[in-house]
Amino acid sequence: MDIDFVGGDNVGGMREVTEHLVSLGHRHIAMIGVNEFTSTGRERLQGYLEALANAGIKTRPELIVACPATRHAAHQALISLLRLKQPPTAAVCFNDVTAFGAMLALQNLGLEAGTDFSIVGYDDISEAVLWKPRLTTQRVDVERIGKEAVKLLIRRMQDWSTPVQRKIIPPTFQIRETTSRAPRGKALDKLRKAALSWNPAN
């Protein structure tokens, strides 16, 4: 629509976090919480796919998981991913809540984010720094977005004929404790064995 707009750089932000994982040696990177019914969801998926393409990494459709952005859904998604014959070694998540669910899955498997498997969130909600380990995530400057939106609104109210403006606010990457080098050999086998042996009834 041809209207004033202020928003975060979802494409660039997700591309940056995925590139971070690539720089750590990860080549099998999942995305959990994909939602193509919203512009935010489509843009974050686009950033993920662009990062893989730029790195020459072939997209594996089975590593792209569409699910609600909830802890429970992400928990189940990560366990299913780790049961694949060739499981991922890292995951970018649609948002921080999704990342928390993935971290809980690792805990239930006796694994740890940032040691056995890498996880990145998005949004940097206040809870992100309270977890152990602290979540690596992309901080969205919602305060700045709000201020810029109010400025555009006042400008529009003063002059309805003024040209349409779009402002994209870049996020700030917060590298904390949930990402590390990609596991190899026995460390990689450990991921799949833990997922295959997990029984929620235990």
C-alpha cells in the first residue's frame, strides 16, 4: 500500500544472524517458527534464505519448520529436527519465545545451547538476558520505531499531500552465549542420539 511506514529491517536482521552461524562453521542451519502469513514472517524467512544462498549453502526444506511462535511448538520442532538422519547443528528462530522453546528442548535432552547446539532468537525481549545461557538475539529498537512513526503521523496530519515515506530501522545484533562453533564427529552424533532416546513420559 502507498502509505507512510516505519518498521524494522527483518530481512537484513535475519540475514545477519544466519551469517553469524555460517561464520562459526555451521552448514546445516534450521529455521524454526516460519510464518508466511505475515510480512514479518516472510521477510525473516527471506533473510535466512539469502544468507544461505550468499554462502553457497544448499537449502534443505526439511530444516525449515513452520509452526506457531510458542515454546511448546518450538520444543517439539527442535526434537524432530535432531532426529533427522543429518540433523542441523544450529537454528535461527522467528523470535525469542521460539528460541526459548528450542532451549528447553535441549535442556530436556541433557544438552546445552552454545555448547552442543547453537540457537539465535529475534527481538531481544527482556527475558533473553535472564536465561542461562544468555540468548544471542537480534535487538529490535521498538522505541525508535515508535518515535519515527509518530513523527511521520504528525507530518501527515500537517500536510496530507506530502510524499509518502518509508523508514526501515536496522536491528542491533546481541551476541551472547547460545552460539558456538559447529560440532563435529562424536559431538554431532550426540545430538541425534539424545533426541532419539528422549521420551516425554520419563
